[in-house]
Amino acid sequence: RAVLEDCGRAVQSARALSRGLLASVDDVDHLAVALRALGEPGAGTERLRLEVAIDGGLELPARTCLNLYRIAEEAVGRASRRLQSTWVRIRIERAGAVVRLEISSDGQDRGTRSDPADLWLR
């Protein structure tokens, strides 16, 4: 039984890894789809309720979309693994020339500030 559980976790990890490596986020529509996929089965964050809000009509270069995805991916993973969050909210909006990525959760930082692995974006 333990071996089967380990195999199941290995498959989920492989799926999450391949999803992250192959994420197609060349525009805002694909970015929204990829962000929502972070909460789907196999992503390792199934227990999270994930909300994604992106300002309508927002247009961004492909490189910016990819960078936003990678930042959000790391934050969602950390919220799940280290902060024991039950929900994560991702919001992307533009104010003039500035693009704002806001990520919030109900997780609690239980780490010590002396341990760099416990740092959290604020």
C-alpha cells in the first residue's frame, strides 16, 4: 500500500513538473488558463481553492506573461507546501505602465526568519 501511495505521488509530481515546463503562456488568455491549472488535480495543490482575476482587455508581451506565471507558480506552491493555505487569490491588473501581480492566501508563515527556505513574498 505504501508503495502504491509513493507511486501515486511520483506520478503527480511528474505531471506537475511537465505542466510547469510546458506551460504555454504567450498571451493573457493562455496565462489565465495556465494559472487556473495550478489548482487542478495533479498539480500538487488540490486542496487549495484557487481564484484568478485578470483585468479584461489586458494585453502583455509573451515574456511578461511567462514571468508572471513563474512568479505565481512559485507563490502558489509555497502557499500550499509551506503555509498550509486553503485558498489562494491571484490578481493581475495594469495601472498605466505598471503591471501589478497580487497574490494573497490564508496561510500562516510558521518558519523562522533565519531560514531562507521560509521566506515569503510580501
